[in-house]
Amino acid sequence: MMSVLVEMGKKAKDASVVLAVLPTPKKNEALCCAAEALLAAAENILGANKEDVDAALASGIKGAFIDRLTLTRARLEEMAEGLCQVAALDDPVGEVLFMKTLDNGLVIGQKRVPMGVIGIIFEARPNVTADAFGLCLKAGSAVILRGGKEAFRTNQAVVSVFREALEKQGLPGDIVQVVPDTSRETANEMMRLNGYLDVLIPRGGAGLIQSVVQNSTVPVIETGVGNCHIFVDETAELDKAVAIVMNAKTQRPGVCNACESLLVHEKIADQFLPMVGEALQQKNVEIRGDETACALISGSVPATQEDWATEYTDYIISTRVVQNIDEAISHIRKYSTGHSEAILTENYTNAQRFLNEVDAAAVYVNASTRFTDGAQFGFGAEIGISTQKLHARGPMGLKELTTTKYIIYGNGQIRQ
């Protein structure tokens, strides 16, 4: 008997054939119609989301996780706007990267083509459902989504709206599908859906990502855990530094580009740490510091070795005083997950050293790590932040969701 996932894979393959040759205007029209349908179904989607949130709260879940799970009318409008933004982006499919004529007369070129069928396993962020659908459709690929159990009702409601909108446009609803259960067995089967899935993208916490990377036989694009650092150099403008740290830590602590660890040059620690400590504590941020940081910030608690390597996704930050930029870079090399790192400095040489020597998908000078985002970079929505170095790195937008093929024109050449 055919499994549910194999059946979904077959349907996705069939839908991908239609989508791969769909003209850009038709894809854009489908995205705009899906955005309108999303808003028209707001009451139903928000109702499903409330059931998910209530169930999560009843099970004892709280804090930043609930924020990631919760949809509001404003967030739903942002999801719809994101689809419209993707529609407005240039279509990468069919882009010719180069053409050249060889000595034997063959004309050879390379162009962008769709992946085919993309699988995405993610946790409790319903906006991922809309981002994944929009980006995959514009990039010409069908998508199979497997969300976390906490957002199950919400994801089902959103995908149902998208499928209906596609069918009204005369397109296969199977361009987007959602796995109908959230069991570990189904996730494991999805990781082995070779022949149907062309690539699998995990988006979530460290446990989910490592599980997919270690167990999948389908090729994986690894999105990153964000143990992001900010180093405040001795030349930093302190008021500006406080504002940046506050934004990076407290604007939305449950996301992967939030600052998790603060490094401060010892020459300014006496002045800066009490300033930033007070500001963070006013936002109920727990500060876990080394011996010097704890002495300078009232109410802070000692950090453990584990803290330096932890992505909290919560109102917690680890704090360490370092002797110089060398020690800061050494610390980041040891504990960074390669997502986003920042230096706050007015010294050009130190800024350039940090940019050149810190190995991450995004490296900042005098700006919040919260900008590591496809929309903020001007790419439209994104499927995640890739921290690997093959194929895609950083925000994964439309081009990163395509592959390439060579096209060769001849006039009778044969190989000698």
C-alpha cells in the first residue's frame, strides 16, 4: 500500500512539471490571488491559530515560543504583503548566466531552472508556511511542508487557502501540500523521500536541524542556529552601542538573528556594562556574565561554560569582558554558529579585521544583527538563513531556491 508521503511526492512531482514552465505573469497573478485569499480567510485562520496557542499554553509552553506561534491580524497582513513582494521580484527562472562559443562551434550556456520539489520541515512559525509557498512558487518548484505539532491547525488552514486560490487560477493545488500529521515516523519518512524530494530544508532549533542533517538521505540545505554575538570595542560610541544591543536582544528575542552573547572590551567595561545592564534589565532580560560582568552589573548571575554556546531565543543574554579584539574574535570562532556577528567600533582597522576574520553568513559593523533577513536585505521573503557554505549562504531567497543547467547549441558537431 502506497504511503501518504509517497502519494504526496507523486502529486508534487506532477504539479512541478506544470509549474516549471509557468510564465512569470501567471505565477505573479497566482501569488497576488493567494495574498487576497489569505486576508479574506483571516477569521478562519486566526481562529485555528487561537486553538493552537491555547493548546500550547495549556501544555505549559510559554515565553518566546508563544510569540513565534501567535498570529495576529497585523502578522497575517505581513504574510500577505510578503506574497505580493515576492510577486514583484524578478523571476530567476530562465535567467541565462552566460553564453559562449567554443572553438568547435558549439554554443554553450548556463541558465537557472527550478529545483523541482522542495521539502521543508519547520517548527512553530506559521509565517514560514506563507514564505515557503510564495518563494517556491515563484522559483518554479512545488513544496511539501511539514510543520510542528504546535502550529498544526494553523498550517492546515493556511495551506487550504493557498490550494483553493491556486485551483481558482486553473493551477494544481498540489503545488503546495502539508503533511497531515506531525509524528516522528512521518518526519523520518520525509527525510528519505528520495525520488520525490529534490532538496530538504530544515528550519527551526538546533535539535531539529541536526536531526535532519544526520538522518536525511535527501540532499539538505542547512539553515542555521543563531548563537549571534555583538562585540563592543573600546572605541564604540556607548549610547549608540546600548541602542544596538537593545534592538538585537529585545526587539524579538525568539528569532535566529537575535543577539545571544555580548562581548565587551575591558577598557570600557566599567562604563558600558552598567549602562547596558540597566537597559536590558528594564526589559526583563536575564544577564549571565563572567566574573567581571557580574561585578559590574547588579542582579546578573554567573555564566556557565554552556552559556557561551547557547542560543536562548528568550530574554537571556551571556556577557563576557575581553582584553582586546583578538580575544573577541577567538571567542566567536569557538562558539559562533556562523549566522550573524557584529562589531561596534569607530576604529576602521578593527572593523576591517572583524569583517575579514570572522566567519559567518552575515558580519556587521555598527548595526544590529536583526537585519539578517531576506526582506531587510531587499530579497523579498526568505526560506531561512543558510549557515552552510555549499550552494547557498545567508538569506535564502529566490535565486538560492533554483539550480542551473547547461544548454548547448550545435550544428552537427561530433566528438573526435
